[in-house]
Amino acid sequence: MVPMQPTQPPVTPVAWTLLIPLKPLSRAKSRLSGAADGTPLPRLALAFAQDTVQAALACEPVRNVVVVTDDPQAGRALAALGARIVPDEPADGLNAALSHGADAVRSADSGAALAALNADLPALRPEELHRVLNAASRYSRAFLPDAAEIGTTFLSAVPGAALEPAFGGRSRARHRASGAREIAARGVESVRQDVDTPADLRAALKLGVGEFTSALLAGRAVC
């Protein structure tokens, strides 16, 4: 007789609100200058955000996508996809924007499950984000390291837990030190591949970017 193997307890379905911070397009993606055959950086940053939001909204466990931004062009374009736009009232960087967005969501729904997601994930696949969200639902707070294994592209907090974002630079170590659980990175490369440098862009293109980035870069050389 083959002994029965222990099984993981079933994951209770969670409906998530995703928070996506986006700085003004005029100040976005400076390290990509010259990487895409003269493509204006504001257009590139917007295309990344559009592909990120569109994929997030197509992910089954995602109930809402909230974009925290003061950029009017980005706000209009992302609202047209179905995102809710929250003005970046603190105007004090990424983590302040995420904390403000979390407060805005939970002021209306104190039991909301929150997940912060980078705005520069043009290769994001809904099914891979679904896997990350399912894994995150097992912990009060969880995070996913970026492809470089240094930063963070995803941070979650279930109802009753504070988000406590610490993005930027070596955020993987900061999120781990804060008590958030690191999610296993296997099979979710599209959720990890943010784009800050030309090498990042080449890696995202190899994974396969979404329709907005693809259309913008069609026929353009990528350095």
C-alpha cells in the first residue's frame, strides 16, 4: 500500500485590489534613454503601464486596479482600460503613493486585500499573476523579488494587515526584514520582469510584451 502524502490546505479564494503607482510620465524611465530607436520615454512608460493594467484586470482574482498618479494623460489612458485613478496627493515618492492608495481603498472597504504591483511589467501574464496572488493569500504579507533578485515587484497584505511598502533599491531585503514572506519565484517570470534598463527591456521582449508596448516598438531597433 502506498502511504498517503500530506496535502496543502485549500486556499480560500481572495478578491484582490491591486495598487499600481505611476510617477509623472515626463520623469519616467530615464535609464532607457536611447534604448528603443528614439521612442519618447513618456510614451514607453505609458505603454508599459497600459500593458500592466490590462493584464492585471484580466487576472481572475483581481477585483479592482487602482492607479496612484498625478499624470493626466496616464490617468485618462488607464481609466479607459478600467482602472480607478487616485491622485498622488503626497507627491513624495513611490512608497508614500502606495500608502496613500492603500488608505484610499481601505477607507471605503476596510476588509480589502491589497497588492502593490510595479507599473513597468509590460510582459505581465494574467495566469502568472494569478499564481502569485494565490501564494500570497496564505500569508498576512508577502512579496515577490524582481528578476535581478534585489528589488521587489509585488507586495501584498490580506485583510487586517498593513501593506508597509518599502520599494526602491534593495527592497527585497527590506521587505523580508519587515516580516513579509517571500514567494517562490518559479514559473512567474513575467511578474518579476520590471523594465528599468535596456537589458531589462530586452528580457521583457524575449518573454513577450503586451499589445501596447508591442505596437509602440513595432519595427524599432532595441539596443
